[in-house]
Amino acid sequence: MVAFTVNGVRRELGVDANTPLLWVLREHLKLTGTKFGCGIASCGACTVHIDGQATRSCATPVSTVEGKSVTTIEGLSPDGSHPLQKAWVAEQVPQCGYCQSGQIMQAAELLARNKAPSREEIIEHMDGNICRCGTYLKIISAIQRASREG
Amino acid sequence: MTKHLDPRATDLSRRDFLGTAAGLTFALTVAPDPLALIHEDPSGVALADGPLSPNVWITIATDDTITIVSPAAEMGQGTFTTLPAVIADELDADWSKVKPVFPSEWNEKKFGNPGYDNYAFQTSASFAVRGYFRAMRVAGAQARRVLLDAVATKWGVPAAELSTEPSVVVHKATNRHISYGEIAAFAKAPAELPKIEDKDLKTPADFRYIGKDLPRVEVPLKVTGAAKYGIDAQVPGMVYASVLQSPYPGGRPETVDETRARQVPGIADIVTLPEGVGVIGTSVEATLRAKNLLKVSWGDAPGAHHDSEKALEEFAAIARDKSRDGVPYEPVGDAKAAMRTAAKIYRGEYRTRYLYHAQMEPMNATASVSADGKSVEIWTGTQGPTNLHNQVARLLGIDRTSIILHQQFLGGGYGRRSQQEVVVDAVRLSKAVGKPVKLIWTREDDVTGGKFRPMTAHHIEAGFDASGKLIAWHHRVVAESVAAYTSIANGTSPPPVDRVVMKGSPIPQYPIPNKLAEHVIEARGARLAAFRGVGNAHNAFAVESLLDEIAKDRGLDPIAFRLTIAEGAPRMQMLLRAVAEMSDWTRQRSGRGIGVGTMVKDDTLVAGVAEVSVDRATGKVKVHNFWAAIDAGLAVQPRNVAAQTEGSIIYGLGHVLREKITIRNGRVLESNYSDYEVTRMSDVPNIEVKVVSTDYPPTGAGEDGVPVVACAVGNAIAMLTGVRLRELPFAPERVRGALGA
């Protein structure tokens, strides 16, 4: 039995301790906004926050989040109104969109720490998140917009 | 498979018209040439027993909501917005009231792409807007006319006195207004639907949405996690599946030791598949664990002996050996004869390696076969609903109408999701266990079971006459046939030419009087697929590299030389001038090189310029700036054309810098993003795209930046270092070696 909080709701689950948090979120809790990309923490599509820290859920055994607070894209804001979500729409960032939950969660950690990151700081922070459609420049613009309009 | 599109061919001559309590549904039937029915059907299954009539559906509800069917796959290219916007424009609909939907039934006679001979549901080759554009304009215009006629009758005024504002019919003389929803409440079907001719369509000055920029309709769903992809399917009672695949195509499981896999808690079944072994269980984590515990030996197949690096050497030798003819692709004049008269002949050899699509959503499908095996429901995101239906119908021995496909958003396609083997395996597994099955490939499955852009070897000769005119062009491409590979899966015979490999080789942007491009087809047993940028990408690398080598030898500026040989191709000349201006081409650059490349793919033209530097110690190439100009005819959504071009440049950059698939003993050596290294944010240059909207019908724009990247970057490196890189990728070790560092 593992117990932790997801998007403010306490959950208790009888899953194997080694199960990656990703599959617990997606298939046990049906929170499918967090995506499976690589399974080895190499692409960032599965990024969630654990106690506020951006973490690759695909490489996080669920036992390690015991008692912790997990935030997924579904819990970033109640209605898509986080400054990054608004900026993502304003800049029309997503193409296929599959990586964008992870991109936004990764960016949210940056802005929580650093309200006005430089372009270089943005690139350094986001370089572990792959977007195969090639929306990187739009992502940079959207983070800068959210930083401005926050 | 595509046919030449006659812009006048789609003519609404039949109709269904349903007035319902909920509103008004137009089933506007676009009757194509009935002969198209008899035409060879590449899908291998007869599509129709009546006239083939793709159509477009518009439903106007009494609350003013307008539902418009958008039949193309949405994989980020924006057609879920672009196609409905075309209808909405001619309908003069209020865009805020428009709700795009995927087709509820996958009937080519109603919704198929008129650009294909078989009206296939097939979103690839940047063919959605190109294929549907005219039919959708006509459908929208006709629906508007029906509304006008209905109001004219009700108000007793001549229809000619009526006009429309978005979703409202107006009679100016009496200052009366009525909304489309109000019309839907009373309108009745006319006996004959009005015929729409060219003159009835809007002129570009009247466009409200075409040529403007609409926010993409599904973008808000993609920032909250609400957008549903195939992998997100949740079906009551479903179980999970993982498949251990044969490492090479054609490998059948010979011995299967499932002892340890069976011991994993939650594993219910293990099912042998034609080229794999499926593990069924109650959770993803259980099936993944069990799959890794399977011990399987695989039967022999030609692909088991494939060694890609060795084969590429052989391909290069074959390319050089002109005694073996290839399959000509759109030749012009007599290149061989003209070459014999040439005063000077330039020769170049180039190589490219296998590439993996690396779409972010690993391949997956959920299938639920009914207890009697006579029907099936499928949840997936596919580029090819027609082939999906044909393959599943053949597998189960059922009619296509017994298949319900729930199309989802695609987490990247790039050609990969045109192939159906994962869907077919999911159906097999569901049938075997009698439950809905969600089959998910891991990233490792997706790489090692990838279907690749073929590796290629090129040999090109360019002959000049004594006056310095380029008179003969002979391009030999040695590669496997993608068309042959995919037609086996689709149960059809291979077409005589492989457009996927050969696109881009006819170089219409350079009207050389004698041109021969030929495909020398080798078979090595690799899995292959169409790939974003198709043949244009490797062919442009070869063609544009040699052009720069020639320009250098003749002491000519690379753009000036191209403008000369592009004489007679004014659209490309305009783009070349545009990128010269954007890049400030003639400016001296310290420590940086600049290079140009062009491509023409299915009437879409692109020119691009790259500015690069090279770290001579490490061999690392850095692209600092990329300027591109694209002419895809009328730009229906210009901002989206720019976004697709920018994205495809970034996609192509990975192919240049690092990406390659290596096959040894039939096994793919790469396995994940850790060793198949795609473009990351830190690789991306500043990119400036100029969208040149022209009066030509819209052509594709989903992939057209890809081909100009490798050539422009290679040319820039050559300008900077004097060293010509003739094979991809320009990985640091190769660059360092070439520089002699």
C-alpha cells in the first residue's frame, strides 16, 4: 500500500512498490495528461512536480513518493489559467501537443524559482524536454511571455 | 497514388438534405469522375459498389452551432482547424460557432480525400489541404446558397438581394437579419441543390478565414492534459499488452520459453503472434516485466543478415557502376546522350543513413473484438484510416462497416502512423483473449521496431557544354524501396516507381534540358516507411551539395549560380532572392560559414540559408541562424505554414547533427533517446521563415523545411572550412575526421 497526495487529493493504492509513478498516474488514477515518452528519464514527457520539484515520473518508483505531494498537469491550475498555460495558447506553442504537459510542468518549476529567467537560463532548464515537432522557439517565447505577464 | 488535381473536377451534382428537429444537416455529395471507381485501388479492397462520392458534412443546429467534419488526422499540422475554416469561409459561418469533428464513419464515399485516386483517408505527403481544398470550398458555398434560397422564399424577396455576415443572412433593403440557426429551424430541402461554379466562390478579397490566422482549435486542450491521444484510451474491462517483437522483419517465433514471464503477478495470457509474442496482463507494469522475462528464438529471414554500414558501402559502389540501370523517375530529354556531348562533367557521391521518426507518442492501439469475432472497435491515432480498415477487415474476415474506428489526436506522425502493424496486433490479441486490449510499445520497441527512412547512396553527374551551360543531369539513387515494403503490408503489388524515395530528384526548380534520375532498387530486408520530408530530404542533400561544389569550381556565388540554372522557374528564383536578402547573403562573416539549399516537393517550393560555425577541436557543428522562404501556393493559414516550416527545419536539424540508425546482424543497435539523439532546445538556431503566398492552389506545407537543412548546413560548413562533408549525419567524430583535426 502506498499513500500520497495527487493534485491535493489523498490517494492510497495497492500497487507494487517498484511501479513507476507514471503508470500509477496514467492507468491506475486515469490522469492521462502526463505522458509516456521514453521510460528512462530522457525526454521529459512524463514530468510532474513532487513537492514542487519537476521530476520524471517514468523513472520514479511509486514507493518513493510515499507521503509526498504530486502535481500533474491536471492540477497545475483548476481551469487552464496558469500563466504558462495562457502563454502557451497565446503563442500557439503546441503542434502534436504530446510533449507539452511535460514542457509546461518543467517550465513551471523554473518560473516558481526564477520569475525572470534569461534566454540562456530557459534553455538550460528546458534542454531535457524533447519536442519532436520542433516547437522549441515557441516554448521559449511562451516562457518569456508568462514571465512578463505572470 | 495521388492524381493530378483538376480544380474544376469537384462538382456538386447530387445531394442529400435532412431537416431534423435538432437542425439542418447538409450531406453535400461531391460527385467525382465515376471512372475513378474503376481505377486501380492501391488499398487492395474494392471501395464501393456505387458511384464514389466523397462529400463534406455540415450540420447547423438551431442554437447556431455549426458542426463541420474534418477527416484528416490531426498530428500537429493544424488541419483540424484549417480544413473546417475553408468550409466556414465559403459558408460565411461565424468561426466562434464552428465545432470541428472527426468523421463518425470512415466511408471514403462521403469523406475521403479527393486528391487520391481511391479517395483514401490518408494524411501524409502534406496532402490534406491540397486534396480537400476545392471540395470544401464548393461544399461551403453550396450550403450558403441553400440558406439564402430558404430565406428568400420565406421573406418573399429575390435571393440576389440577400447577403451574409458571419452566420447571419441580411436583407439590407428592409434591414432584416436572421441567423443560420434560426434558418435551420424552418428550412426545407430544395428538390435540386444549387450548382456551384467558379464564379460562385469567393474572391480572395472576400476571404474571412482563408489567408488569415485563426487560433488552432485544439490548442487549449493541449495545455491542460485534456487532449486525448491513442495511448490515453480507457475502455471498460480492458487489459494491457506488451509485445516482444522479432528484431527483424519476417522473423517468426520458433521457440518460446514463457516460464518466468508466466510467474509475474497479473499476467493472464501469453499469445504467439506472426512476428512477436504478446504478453497480456492486468497492468502495464506487469506486462513490461513479463515481456523482459520471455526467451524467444526467431526464425531466419533476409533481414536477419543485414549490416547497414557494410550495405551502404555496397550501395555506393552500385551507384558508381553505371552498367546497372535503375527505374527512371520523371526524366526529361536524353540525359545520357547529352552527357556524351558535354565539355565538362562534374561528379559527386553522397550518402545518408537510416532515420527513425522518433514521434513522441510510442506506437499503441486499443482494440475490442466482439465475442463472435464479427466486429471490432479500435481506439488509436492513425494517419491511414483506409489502410487500417482494409488490413483489419482482411485479418478478421469481416466487412469494413463492422469496424468502428475512434480516431484520436496523434502524438506525432511524420509518416510512422501510416503503418498499421500495432493496430493489427492489438486486434489479434483482443480476439485471442476475448477482451479489450490496450497494446503499448515501449520506446525501445518503437526504436528497434521502427520503420525507417531508407539509407541512400547517390552518384550524380552534371554535364556542361563548351559555352558553360548545364545541359545534362544524371542522378543515381541506390536505396531499398519504401513503396515495395509498405505495399506488402497493405496487401497490394508494389508500384513500378517509388515516389517516397525519389521525390525531389526531378528538380523542376532547375529546368536543365536533359535530366535523368533513377532508382537502383536494392533489397536488404529492413523495415521502411515514408518519413517527414520523404525523398526530397536525401535527394536535396545530394543535389544541392554537388551544385555548391560546381559553383566553387567555376568561381561562382552559390546563389547567383542557382539563379542562373533556375532560369525559367521564377517561383524558385523569387525564393532564392528572398533568402539572400533575409540572410544578408553577401555580408562577410567572421568565423561563420553560410550555405544555401532548395527543394521542390509536389509544387511546394522552399529555399533555405544556414549560418554555422564549427568547433575544430571537437568537430561540433553549431547552426546559429536559419532563414527560409516557402511558397506553398495560397497560404490558407500563413502563421501555421510558418510554424510547420520552422518545426520541420528543427526536425531536419537532428538528421544533420547526430541522428542515425545502425543495423547489425539484422538488429537495430540504437534503443532510445539516449542513443538516438534528436534535436534539443540547445541545438536550435534563430529561425526566420518568410511565407510567400501566391495565386496558385494551396499545396502541402507540413514537412518542407526538412530537405533544405542538410544541404544548406553542409554547404555552409564547406564554405567555412573548405571541407566538403558528403555523408550524413555530420556527427562530431565525422566532422573532426574530415577536418583532419
